[in-house]
Amino acid sequence: MKFDLLPCIACLLALTVVEGRSLRFKRSDFVFRPDHELTWEERELAMRRGHTQSSAANTGSQTIVGPQGIAHQTAGGSVSSNLANDGSSGQLSAANTQQQSLQSGDRFQSQNSGQSQSANFGKDHQQMSNANTNTNTVQEGANIRQQTEGGAASSVVDKLGSQASQAQTTNERYVNNGQQGTRSTGSSQSQNIGKDGSGQGANSNTGVETIVLPDGTVITKSFGASSSFQSSGKIKVGAMASGLSNMVQG
């Protein structure tokens, strides 16, 4: 598969990351087209729009059968850009996914993950966002443990000031020798800072855990906490609250 890219965009492709490893492209994957090879319609359209657009994607998979079992891995990634020729504005985005699994006897293990990033900038503003998910599963006979994590963040900087927010979640479930349980936690943070130094912010954390013992006893624990602040000139106000509960049934 070949991709037609302008030389000024090719350097962006090495920035995509899959689970901490660079997502690499072979030189043979690209065909660079100098300006004199563009059609008259392509040159006219590029000059009229004043923007250069490019995109690329790749996928791969691998399966290994050996003494330790069957291992399988797949991965994919994509990037795209739309940049003003004078560098004054643009949009960039990238995404990648990866799946891994290993089957060995009655033991199965897998990991699925995905990430995405985007950016939008102009003369007087900048916006960025990213998100990620990750799921790990281990199953051995009747026992199983699965954990899922996710997060997202965004930020905006403009003439009025800056805003930023992020959130994270974790979910886990397990079955171990007749005992089973679930656990979920979440947190979020946000802030808004004005050019004049005034600002607002908020934080929250929640969690709940349920355990079912082999004799049927159910134990539930939960907690929550939140805080906020606001400042303007010499006035600063803050508040916070928290709670905790435990319950046993059976």
C-alpha cells in the first residue's frame, strides 16, 4: 500500500505511539510527489485553500504457536493533518490500537488498549485533547480477573484565559476460589483561569467495592470526596466534603 504525502508532512508520522513504542513506517510505504508532479488542478486547489492535508494508516498482525501456547497480536494506527501553508493554523489527530492475547493450557491472558490525540491551533487559540483505554484479562480455570482503565483530558487556551479538565475511571471484577467482587473508582478535575487571574476549580473522587464471600455474605464499601475553589482579586473561597460507608449483609 502506498501513501502520497507532501514532504513537509512526513515528519509528523513518527510521533504516533503504540503502548510506548514508536509506530514506524518503511520508506517504501511513501511516495513523495514534488510540486512539478502535481496536476494543475491539485496545485490550484492547494493555493486557493491555503492548506495542506495529509493522512496515513497502517495495520499489522502476528500469531506465534510455540511450547508456551498460542500468542496473537494485532495493532493499527492512523494520523491526519490539515495545516495552513503559512503555519498560522491547523488540525492534527492520531489514534492507535493494540490487542495481545496468550492461550496456554487452561490459562488465557489478554490486553486491549487504545489511544487518541487531537490538536487544533490558530493565531489566538489552542485546543488539545487525548483519551486512552486499557483492559487486562487473566482467566485460569474458573478463576478470572479483569481490569479496565480509561482516561480523558482536554485543554483550551484563548484570549479569555485557559480551561483544562481530565477524568479517570477504573473498573475491576474477579472470581477467586468461590469469592467474587467488583471495584469501581472515578475521579475528575477541572479548572478555569482568566487572563485577570480569577479562577474556579473543582475535584471529585468516588469509589465503590462489593465482595461476595463463598458463604453468601455481601460486603459493600463506598466513599466519595469533592472540593472546589473560586478566586477573584483578593477574594478566595473554597469548600470540601467527603463521606464513607460500610455495609455487611448475610
